[in-house]
Amino acid sequence: MDGKQEFVEMMNDWGYSVNARVKFNDFINAVETKEGLIVAVQKIYQGNLF
């Protein structure tokens, strides 16, 4: 693998990490209330992850 391709893959990995953290924080904020928890779990079951 050349340096350019390796850099692109590293940037993609970093982007996935950032997106995962944002989605996790959205989930944590959503489940602070009972209603938020219900909505968050329904979204997960439906495949709509925030």
C-alpha cells in the first residue's frame, strides 16, 4: 500500500471514530429521560441510529 492510500485509510478510520463518538453522545443525551430511552431503543430496533 502506498503512502497516499494509507493516509486516506487513516483519515477514514479517524472519521468513523469521530462519527461513533457523536452518535454515542447523541444516544446518551437521548436516554436521560424515560421517554428519550423509549424513542432511542425504538430507533435502534428500526435500524435508524439517530
